[in-house]
Amino acid sequence: MTQRTSNLDSKTQAFLARQTHRMLIGGDWVDALDDKRIQVENPAEETIIGSIPSAHSDDVHKAVSCAKNALSQDDWGRMRPSARQNMLLKLADLIERDARTIAELEAIDNGKSAAVAQAVDVGLGLEFFRYMAGWATKIEGSTLDVSMPFLPPEAEFSAYTRREPVGVVAAIIPWNFPFLMACWKLAPALAAGCTIVLKPAEQTSLSALYLGELIGEAGFPDGVVNIVTGDGQTTGSALVSHPDVNKISFTGSTEVGQIIGRAAMDNMARVTLELGGKSPMIVLADCDPEKAAQGTAAAIFFNQGQTCSAGSRVYIHRSIFDTVVDRLAELAEAIPLGSGLDPDAQMGPLVSQIQLDRVCSYIEKGRQEGARLVTGGERADRKGYYVKPTIFVSEDDSIVIAKEEIFGPVLVAIPFDNVDDAVDRANDSRYGLAASIWSNDLSQVQTLIPKLKAGTVWVNGHNMLDANMPFGGYKLSGVGRDMGKQSLDSYLETKAVVMAL
Ligand code: NAI
Ligand code: MG
């Protein structure tokens, strides 16, 4: 291992020292049946730091069978809601205990800042387990009055609905927030009483495997949570097409979301999809330009721009356009680049060579399309997959870099003269994940909110996520919601019961 490990927490060092990591099936830590493996890379150093199993369809089948079997075992299937709640709370405590280790693994495997990961990714993840633990004891149906007009008037009935766990959940998650996405899928599934097979992204599986150990320590019965590692083509597609999977929960690209949505319908698996975005930010003439510049810079550059809800295009009123763009450029140029383990760094490397190439090809495209490069626009001259924070200006927002999800630190700034026109252009996208408005004019803001076609609208902020707020997209940004009570509902079936008395 070439990375500096001396300052790492002892648990992080011990975990990394294993190098040959295993996956969790039916309570056992196992290799793939055919022993195939995928290398684990540290994107800040461009070094290989270990390997994970590449699960084949037979491994996936075993994991789904274990999950199916665990559903009907007394120790999970008949567990009281309060016991489920306490087990989720116990897991949250263990995550809190090992927050530093999880954040360090995330930094080494993904490239993101360990300090930020500890506060945001791990902090939100454990908070979400506590939030969902509370729902385990609050699942309820309704009693309903029924008429049955075709039966004699003296007939009497009792009718009600009950909510039941949907069954075996397959969860497939991406590499941008590996630990947090695992929490977003596991917490509601477990609160609802489901069992789960989780497939982390092949680029970033370490934090999910570490979480698997904490799940064992918290006392979840074998087979309730299974974690299979591997790529999308082999492992992911075997999982989503398995006939015993009752619900699929996916976060990732829109293209793969569409494939998974179609696969789900073959088995009528319930499906929720949290997909890509090209989230607009609208900066109105009356706003505080300094706050807007700081906020919109954070909205795009947080997590190296690898955020599904990243504010990746900003419509700025022409009267303050130059002021805001100049300040954005200053802020971008002041961001220190460095490894996630470097406490002075504010931006890390992208996750992989592939992502670096993808982002750089978009930057090249922007230049070719005639957008004006204000700052950045190239790979940083150092080891690791670093891209300089990049800002383009363009009058025309029909260019590719203003339309497609780049998933890197690249912002397109577009001037506007008329607010209605800005809203129309903000909505003219195949995506609809999030949007933000920067203004202190309350009535103006209130009239814009209903017009924006997005699953989330933020005002004077961006990426403000909370366990109790549903998160998901309109249009090609997805189906259903993560977080909040709506997420729990998507892991439950409704059974209608009518008794003739
Ligand atoms: P991806 O959508 O291919 O990967 C996400 C997850 O899906 C991974 O676990 C992967 O193994 C799995 N997967 C891939 N193909 C699959 C299949 N056929 N069946 C089942 N599972 C499958 O995303 P990728 O290729 O890593 O990134 C490409 C682009 O996608 C990014 O540049 C970005 O634009 C977008 N993306 C968006 C994310 C979001 O949160 N909205 C997250 C990750 C990527
Ligand atoms: Mg990695």
C-alpha cells in the first residue's frame, strides 16, 4: 500500500490491511464462487489498495435465497416493531462510534474529504437510521366503511387495511455517496421489516462492507442484510432480474435506471429510481450577490460536482451577472485541491480515470461549442484524478454542457433578462431533480416555486437535505422518493381486508 496510513484510525488501518475483502451472504463473509475479483483503487494516488469479490449470478442467487429465507424466519419475520426499532438504533450508535473509520474509508476509496464525509455522509446516514427507527413502531393501516350495495341491507362488515413488508429488496447504489446511499436504502427497508441484498458500486464498496460488519454486531439475524459486490453488467443485472426480488431501489444514471425499470416490470417488482439531474439555480436581481456566489459555488463544487442534485447551470439576472460570475471565479480559484485525507484540501480527485475522461471530454465540448471559459478547464497538474473547478459562460443554454449531466466540477453561467423566461429555460430539461432560487423577494419566490418542475426547490441554499424531507425527481430524474415517510411507504405493500360479520 503506497498511501500514507500512519495517521489513519487503527480500525481503518486494520480493515485496509486485509486487502482481499469479502462479501456478506447469509451471515457469512465469502468470496465469489468462481473466485473472480475486482481491484479497489485510491483515486488520489492512482494506486490499487485491495480487491473485492466479483459476484456471479450464482452468488447473487444465493444472496437472494438467503434474503427470502430470512423473511419467514421467526427471528426477523415475527420480530416486534419495537425490537426492530432498537436494533436500528443500536446500528446507528455503532456507526457513530466508528464514524471516523467510515469517513476515512470513504476518503480513500472515493477521493472525497474525510472531514466532510464524517460530518455529512456519515452524519446524515446515522441520523437517517435513527429517523427510520422511529417509523418501525408507527406503521399503520386504516379502518374503512364499506357499502357492498349488491348484498342484502342487513349484512354487516368489518374492513381495514394493513401494511406489510414488500419482501426481498434489491438495492443498487452509485459511487458518489457510497455510505450515505447504503443508509438511504437499508434504513427504510429494515424499518419496514424487509430483507435486502445491497450491491454497492464496484468503484466504492469498502464502506458498505464495513457497514456489513456493524450490521452483524448490531445483532440483525443472518440473511436479513446481504451485501454482494461486483459490476453492473454481471452482478447488478443478475440481481434486478431475479424473480424472487420484490422491490428494486436504485440510485445512479438515468440510462441504467431505464434498463432497471424495464427489468423490474418483467417480474412486477416494485421500483424506485433516483437518477440524474441538471439542476438549475436562478439568481434574481434583488438577491445578495455575495451570498448567491458563495451558495452557488458550493452547490456545484461540493463533492467535486459528483452530486445528483449539483447546481450545474446557473441563470443570473443580467444586472448582476458580471458581479456574481467574477466572484464565482475568485471562489473557484481559491479552492485548494488535495487528497481526502489532507485536512487543508477542499476538493479531492474525481472517483476514477473513466470519470476524469468523461468530465474532460465535456469541458472540451464546451470549448468547441463556443462557451467562454472563465476559469479552470483542465486536469490539475498532479497525480490523481483532479479537475480544476471550472466555470463557463454562455448566452445559449441549448449547448451540450448546459443540457447533459457532467457529474464533475463544471458550472455553466447563463444571463437572463426576464424571470419568466429564466423559469422556462430552467424547466426546458429532460431532468427535474432539484432547483434553487436566490432572492429575498418573498412574493416573487412564492410565485416561482410552483412553476419549477423539480422534486426539490431550495431557496437561498442548495443541497439542503434532511431525513424527514422526501428526495427524488420529476421527469427522467426518477420514480418515487428516498428519505421521509414516502420512502418507508415504498417498502410496504397494502393489504385490504374485508370480513363479513
Ligand atoms: P451507473 O448508473 O452505471 O452505476 C450506478 C450503479 O448501477 C452501480 O452500482 C453499477 O454497478 C450499477 N449498474 C450499472 N449497470 C447496471 C445494470 N445494467 N444493471 C444493474 N445495475 C447496474 O453510473 P456510472 O456508469 O458509474 O456513472 C455514469 C454517469 O452516471 C455519471 O457520469 C453520472 O452522470 C451518472 N451518475 C449519476 C448518479 C446519481 O446519483 N444521479 C450516480 C452515479 C452516476
Ligand atoms: Mg475506489
